[in-house]
Amino acid sequence: MMANLVEILELNDFVSGAGYDPTIGFESLYSRLHVADPQPLLVQEIENRVEDYFNRLILPRYPTIYDLLLLSLRGKDAIFTFNWDPFLADAYDRIAEQVPSTNMPNIFHLHGNVRVAFCEQCLMAMPKIETCPTCGAKLNPTRLLYPVEKKDYAEGPYMVSQWKDFREFIGRALIITIFGYSAPMTDQEAMTTLKAAWKDGESHKLIHRLEIIDIRDQNELARQWSSFSIFHHYDIRRSFHESLLARYPRRSCEALFQSNYDGKVVEPIAWAGNLEGMGNAIDELVAYEYPKKSEIEIGEIGDGP
Ligand SMILES: [Zn+2]
């Protein structure tokens, strides 16, 4: 949690030694330090520790919610995350290795990520390695974007490309799932962009759906998100397993369309049980998807029946 990051990074003594209150939480602390002076030693030390800490995180061997999330989506879908941790990128890698036929969703790291680099020649984000496999240029690690009120979303080709794709995907999305995101005050600009892209997007808004997976109070969530919904079509889910993604993995849009537009009863797909059953269920779903992963050109977005 952002709130206890000061403690996790063992910054307490360091921060109080510099005359700041370490109990106000990481986001407030960083914002204040940044406003006072964007480049003091204290800010640099915090950034080094953040980078080092998140770099060292590793996934457990068993399938996690990150694996489920990735498997529940297809190549036409996208995940936009503000997380610096490497879990989605690492889960993506191991699924690509273990289930090579799976056509995986796009991932965009809107605040940078410790595992992601960017090729300024090809304008493509990719796993952090030395050189770009396409053009051979030296890759730049993505800069982590910190919780300050005025973020540099328009600075540099990496951020520009991530936010351009964000607006495009959101503009033509049928379902948006907001997963465990508190929408802090320091993300106001991101929220404004989300609302504009979603509400001004393509027509056919009758069945568009906003899903919020969050354990906070229902009224609080309604206050925060109802203005983002179209025709008040939003649902609050208490866990990922209640969401459309979990109930209709890789078929959430089809299920929503058939139930809300065609008026059909759509049975949920059982898949997220034991490992073996999960693999079989995903294989069966993937077998009916078109085009196959091997038939998709780089940069092209796959579509399914
Ligand atoms: Zn390149």
C-alpha cells in the first residue's frame, strides 16, 4: 500500500531527520518534498529506495490474481496500471512461456515500471533489456512517475505513447473495470482524461458498463464513480471473482452483449479452480478465438468472434 511505503522502505529516521513527519503517508510526504524542492538529496534517496525495492519483488510460484487477470483478457483488450511493481509484467512473461498459444492483453504502465523499457526509435514499450530487438537501439528504462499533483503526462515519447493508447482504448471500450484503485487527489488529471475518453467515445452506449472492484463503502464508491457511468450502468464488485472478467473470462463483452442486448441467459464459465482445470478451460476458450496469436502482426489488435 502507498500509505505504508515509508515504513516498508525504512525511511522513518531518514525523513524525520530531515525535519518531515514520516506518519503522513508516502503520497503526501513525497508531494510536500517535491513542492519544497524537486531535486534535493532526500527525494533522490527516496526514489533510489523505491526503485530498488520494487525491482526486488517476485511473484510466488502459484497462480496469482495477476495471472487470472491476464488470462481473463485477450489481445484486443488492455490493462492500464499505475503500479510500479513488476507483478503484471512478470506474470505476463511466465504465461507467455507456459501457455504460448494464449493471445494476451496489452499492458500499459501509466506511471512507469521497474521492468519496462522504451525504444525511442520504434516508439514501443518492452521488457527491460539492453537493446531493442527490432532496431538494435539502446533502450531507456521508464522513469517512475511519483505522486505529485502536476505530473508530466506529456513529457517524453514514452508517456505520450502510453496516454495516447489509453485514450484510444477507453474511447472504444465496451467494459471498463476499475480494480482496487482509490483515485487519489494526485491523480486528478488521469481521472479527467478517463472520463472524457469514456463518455465521448464511440456510440452504442446503451450497454456500456463500468465495473468497480473495491472493498470500500458502497456510498463512498458511488460518490466517487457514478459520474463516470453511462446511463448509471455501473456495478460494484467486492472481489475480482465477482466481476464480469472472472465470470466470463475472455468473453466478457460477448456475455454482456448477449445478456443485455439480445436478452439471452448467459451461464458463467467455470475456470478459476485448480491449476489443471484452469489450464484446460483457458485452452478451450483460446481454441475458439480468432485470429490465432501466430496470425497477428505486431502492432495489430486481434479480434474474436
Ligand atoms: Zn527499436
